[in-house]
Amino acid sequence: MKIICLVKYVPNVEDIKYDYEENVLIRDNVKLILNPDDAAAVAYSLKAKEVNPDLSIEVLTMGPKSVRPFVEDLLRRNVNKATIISDPAFAGSDTYATSKILASYLKEKEYDCILTGSKSLDGDTAHVPAQLGELLSLNQMSNIISIDQDSFNEKSAIIEVESGDKTLTYRMSFPAILSFRKETGYELPYIKYENMSLDVSDKLNFISNEELQLDEDMIGLKGSLTRVANTYNKNFKEKNKIVVKNDDQGIDYVYSFLKKKGFV
């Protein structure tokens, strides 16, 4: 069985900077982290590999070459292969252009399913998994909170999906795109001590537009259909802190506050 885990490295929310002229995030010299939803997808794939050692995992990401050390750390966790799609021509791509770039690589690959996150911290649109499903003619499901391990095979899997205040159960036929939420409880394992300095360069591949041969008018800023109407900084008002004691007066105050807000 072969899985491709589609992941994204996003700016740490404390370091995010924005180019207001181009309306794009500035990603240079910003501390990056593995998108939490995507981390859950990789964690599940590694868990499945423990049960089925013959399972093959490829990690695919699109971004600057500076993500290499982070990707190498996933390889040190028992991922079989990793591919970084990187090219200056891709800079500024919105979700539409990004999906086209990723699809151009994936359409030539063989896999049983694609695992990814439902959304990313830096965009929060949840567009890419669904758009890839459309471009690749694959079934796609978002907001997955668990996959039944016993049912996970080359043909299908039983999944649980969060939908509002309900949890729904589906059987998904493969190939398909399964998109996780970070609340799954699947966590990446630590790198084994003996593998912390392991050379994994032979498992890492870089792909540029020289290989994909995409029209540069259809990617990057030129190929992005999203138009940002306006951007602004949100200013938060400082609120007064109220400290109450654990007595009748304090309890009455908290109860009145919660009742006013509609919680009781």
C-alpha cells in the first residue's frame, strides 16, 4: 500500500509578517512549523506503517528550499521518501494556483490514498484538498477525526468525520484524499536517538518548474485568481481584569456574568 502525505510548513503565528502592497505573506527568515492538521495526517500514516511494515509513505510539500531540515526530520521518523516542490515561479500562488502545481506532480504518481490536513494555519481556507480532488477526479473528505485501523487497506477505509455537533461515519473507496483535523489525537513520534543525525539525502527529491513545465502565467501571482480587496491590522482593546474571591459574593458575580453571556 502506498500513501502520499501532503504537508505544508507555515509561519509561526508569532512571527507572521505581511506585504500589504502585494497582499502576500512574507515567508523569508520566518520560523516555520509543520501545519498541525498535516502533522496529524503524517502521524496516522506512521501508525499505519507500524501495523503494516510494507506500507510506503511519501511526504510531499511545496515551499522554499529552506524547509529541507524539517522534511529530513520526517524522513528520520520512518517516512520512505520526500519531495519538495520549489521554484521562484511558484511564489505568491493562491490556493487555486497551488492546487494546479501539486496536481501536476500527483497526476503522474501511483498511490492508494493521499492524506493531508483539512486546513492550514496561515490561510485557513480548506480549499486545497477539495480542489485537488476536483483536479485529480478523486473522492475527498475533510474534518476527519479518526480512521479505523482494521479497515484501512488498498481498497477503502472507515472514517469518522466531525460535522457540526455530530460525528458521522463513512466508508471511503480508494484512491481518495483524506483530510485530517489536528484534534485527532494522532501525534508524531519522536526521532530515535540513533537516527537524529541520520543522512537521509538519498530519500529526498527536489522538483522545480523545469520538470513540471507549467505556464508561468498560470502559476504564482500571475496565475492566482484570488483578489484581496483590503487588508488591515486588527487592534485589540485592553480589557480590565476582574479578580473575585472564592466566597458567596464572588460566586454570585461569576454566575451573573455567565448568565449574561448566555452560558447558563
